[in-house]
Amino acid sequence: MTSKQQATLGKQTKEMDNIRMEIADAHRDWENANRFFNTAVGKDQIDYAIYYLITAEKRYEMLLRMAKRTSDNWPAWGGMSL
């Protein structure tokens, strides 16, 4: 493997690791949003909890799509184990 190929592979690996960490963070946000929704009391809290939950779900889904586009072998590089 040439040094250019190694550099490209290293860059891809770093990008995948960054996406994996963001996915883990987004998953935690989504779990927190679910907990907040389940404990929300009153109209304002419920409205905010719904907004928070929808936003967290969209971010999580976006990052999963990004990971799948980034690598053809998404599950092979570690993916997310939930």
C-alpha cells in the first residue's frame, strides 16, 4: 500500500470514528428526549418535549444515513451497537 493510500485510509477511518462518536451522542440525546417526554408535566413542558424528541430523532437518523453513505461496509467498521 502506498503512502497516499494509507493517508486516504487513515482519513476515512478518522471520519468514520468521528461519525460513530456523533451517532453515540445523538443516541444519548434521543434517549434523554424520550425520558423528558415521559416525565413532562403541563402544556409548555409537553410541547417542548415533543420538539426536543423530534429534533433528536431527526439528528440521529441524519447521522445514520451519513454513516451509511460514507462507507459501503457500514456494519463492518463498527457501526452502533444498541
